[in-house]
Amino acid sequence: MDMDDTSEQQQVAFAMHTFERIHHTEFQRRFLSQNTRHDGRAFSQFRATHVTKGTVSTAQGSSTVRIGNTTVVCGIKAEVSEPDVKTPNEGYLVTNVELSPMCSARFRPGAPSDEAQVASEHIHRLFGKAVDLATLCIESGQAVWSLSADIVCLKYDGNILDTAILALVAALEDLRLPEAQLDSATGVVSADRTIARQLTLRKRLFPATFALVDTYLVADADDAEEQLATTSVLVVLDDSGRLANIWKRGACPVSNETIHQCIESAVERAETISKTL
Amino acid sequence: MPRPDRRENDQIRALHSILGLLNRVDGSAQFSAGSTSVYCGVYGPVDVKVYDEKLDRAVIEVKFRPAAGVSGTKDRWVESAVRGTFEREILAQMHPRTLIQINIQAREDDGSADAAAINATTMALVDAGVPLRDMVAAASCAVLADGAAVVDPTLEEAAAAQSVHTFAFAGSDIGRAGSGGASGSTSPVYVDSRGDFSVADYDRCYDLCLRSAQRVLAFMRTAIEGKIAKESQISVV
């Protein structure tokens, strides 16, 4: 066998998915350099977003949000607890993002990963001002509602932050709290389930995440694109069109013009999702 | 409205730093802005766990400890911010299959602690002799309820503020922007703006933080030059 001869002349042909597997980076770049993406979207296009409220009947408020193939379920459980001494009139909102091995092979079982903890913390900081914690007060200094929002990812295909933020907004809007009263003689809180009180949000939040893959700015990166992206910009707007958060993280510096470009795209995105939410 | 500590709106607190104050680490620094103070110790390049090892570059690990109480998700958030900021600035390719460990210990948090953590890390990395592409300088700014933008807010100011903004810039970028602080040509390495703000507020804070970062960078340069000058003098004698 003449090995040298064949190796020089042989044209290597792959099936597309073989190329994707063995040259993941090159595969994505081929698309980006042609001004498109591997799933056919334009750079500024977000994936189809579906929001369903009230999907978990055992929770006081719940929602399921899908952005493309990323699916997240959020359930809010309300429990009565004692307020903090420093803030006797305020309830609690505890957020927890769960990225288990069930949603992607990237995550390992056990203690929450750094990524999940950072997402939980970021969402907690964001919603600290969106929810009026004083409306969760049952009896000042005695009893308040503690809302624990569990955001569980079922299918992970990138852009977990957008999905989780939308899910929490939808679940908070779905939340119905029973009318609760503290019996001062016995110290027991009794709840009347026939009266359901809705929680009014100070502002609805509309997130939009952009990722920088090489030099291309793409909206709503999926898992395959996120693997290549070194940098992401999250822009969160509220329903009055004001900004609630700009969070640029990752290795590559992003010019101020690019950030303004992200804000403009986020405004458009907010208009679209405000209709579906 | 005057600020509680009688500073001008665009005036940062007095900066103070000590380089190489810890003798068991490869490089260390204390960075203080007013009463906000942060220690940073850097080990590197050192052995890495086989599981984490990367064949073409060093692994960068950041640990943040709060001044009081147990470490929680808040600290993981700061760690991820610092790691992201330095991932590109540390020339990790020069030390493949090793670990660069950055340990940050908050000493006192009186506002703008994220920025102080980034600044302390820059100084500790320089002190450790870890190859860097650039120095990083961070600054923060708050928009108060009356619409005034104040730089380097204290904890009290930040708590009452409408929005709080933290930016980090690479040294060469700050130099290019010049003293005027032309925001168009610069590219921040890290941005965290939160609260309730408009694009105009964001732009205003961007310019203010860029100018503050210039001052912080100049301070860091002087401090490092001072230490090197002192060291070289001793070696001559």
C-alpha cells in the first residue's frame, strides 16, 4: 500500500455532525464568518420564548419558561417565619437556582456548582428591589412571609440567566398568598386559604443576554455557542424602559459602543417578551 | 447636597496600600480606600490537581473570604467577577499545567469592596511576578436619590443610592483614553451596574469611573515603583 500517495490525494469528507463533533470551534466559526449561526438564526435573533404560569399546583406560585431548548421550572413556596431584627417589617425572598446533572452532562451531582451559586446570587440581588418586601409582613416584628423560589433547570441549552429571571418574574406574578393573621394570645399564625392575595411587583424585569464569540456579538447564545464565548453582557430592563442591570463579565474587554448596542437590542427584546409574559 | 464625609462628588477616598506584607505567599498586597480594606495573597505558578489541569495554560482560582461570618453565595459571586476580570490579563499560556491561586480576604467593607478586591488583586499579582498583559484598575460610582453621581460610595451612600456602578479597565486602555476621559474609545473589562437607572446615568457613571480608575492606576504605579526602587537600593548595598 502506498500510504504517502493516498494521504496526499485523499479528500476528507465528513458528515456535518462529524465535523461538529471533532472540530467544534471551527464548525461554529464557519457559520459566524458567513454572518449566520449554526441553528440558522441572525446574530441579533433570540430563540422562541414560551412562558406558562401556574404549572406546579402544589406551589403558591409557579411558572415554566422555555427559551429554545432551555427549560426552567420555578416554584415559589411561602412559609411563615420570624423577621430579621434589623428589618422587622420585611419578609424574605430566597432564590435558588438548581443546575443538576439531569439538565446537562456539564453539571455534576453534589453541592451546587459555582455557576449555580453565582446565578442564584445575581438573581437575588436583582429581585431585592423588584419585590416590595414590606408587603410580605404579617405582624411587625412577629411573623412575615418567607418566599423560597426554587428555579430548577430541566433542559440546559445556554442562557440560563435570562430563562431563570423570566421564570421568577412569571412565578411571582402567579403567586397567591392566603390572608394570614397572627393570634397574639397563642402566637399562632392562621391562614385563610379562601382569600388569595396577589403580590404586586414594583417592576417587571426583562432580561437579554449577549455573548461575544470571537469578535461576533450574538444574542441569546445556546450551549454550543456558550462553550466558545469568553464574554457575556446581560442587560435587564424594567417595564418603564429604565435599566435595572448591566453585567459584563468574562475575559474580553467590550467597547462602550458594543454595550450601547446591547442596550438597544435589549429594549427591542423587552418589547417582544412583555407581550408573551 | 454635601457628602457625609465632606468629599467632592468626584473625589475618591484616600488610597493606601502595602505590598508584600505577607511572607508565606508569592505575592501579596493590602489595598484600602478610606475604611474599605482588602488583603490579597497570590500563589503561583504552583502545582495543580490533575483533575483541573489544563494542558495549554494555567488554571486561575479565586477565593474570597468575607470580613465576618461564613463564606456564602455572595462571595462566590465576587470570586466569579474577579476571575473573569483577570482571565485574559494573566498570561496563563506562559505557565501551562499549573495553578495561579488568588486569595482575597476582606478586612473591612465600607462600600466599593468589589472594586477594592480587583485593585488589590492587580497589586498582589504584580508583587508575585505573575506575567500580566496589563494592570487592571477598578472604580465604582453611585447615583443618589437626588440624581447626583458620587464616586467611590461608602456603604451608607450605596445603600441609599438609586443605582450603583462598578467598572474595571485595563491600564493601557485607561492611558489611551487620556485625561479627558473620552468614553467612546475605551473598553471596560468588567461592568456591573445595578439599581434603577437610565442610559444617561450609565454614561455619566462610566466617565466618572474611568477618571477615578485613572487615579487608582496612577496610585498603584507609584506604590509599585516605590517598592521596586527600595528593593534595588538594598541589593546594591
